Amino acid sequence: MKLIFLYHPVKDLNESLTFYQDTLGFEEAWREGEHTVALSLPGSDVKLLIEDDEQDLSAGGVFLVDSVDTFFKENKDKLKFVKEPIDIPPGRYAIYQDNSGNYIRIIDFTNET
């Protein structure tokens, strides 16, 4: 697993984007639709991912795995998954909790062309 995003759910995407760009100096790296924006963190390959979705889940890391489906199959009896694998534009995505209740998101890029 490799950390690729820090995920922060936000209430208002445009307001938050203004804050992160104008106040903190982050630059927009890319966006996905009307709900997701990735921001470049100075001096890091990790991106900050802000999204006005999953408001009931806390901030946390998004980790790249070779296959979300394989990870799920190998760990579904050991980990508490709160979101089973789903399709998203670049690949597959799932969320599980660690033993303290923190949300850990995993992603793969199997649909990326």
C-alpha cells in the first residue's frame, strides 16, 4: 500500500477550494465532476483530495493497492469494511476501519487509460 491522497470531506467544495488555494497556497491538480478536487501539496507527491461527499466519514488517508477486489477478498473476514468495492472513474474503491475506528480508503487504477 502506498499513501497517495489525504482525504478531507468538505461541506462546500467551492468555499473550501478558495480556502486551500488562497489561504494555504495549494494548487489544483485535477477535478472529477462537480464534487471532487485534488490539490497539490508543496514538496510532496501526496495530494489533498477534497470532496463534498461522505460527510458522515472523517478525514483520512487514501492508499493505492494493486487490486481493491483482491484486497477485499483477502481481508473481508479480518477487517470491518464500511464500503465494499465500487467502481469509480480511475478504478475501484473501498473503505474499511482500523481497530480504533479510523477510516482507511483504498483505491486502484485498474480503469485508467
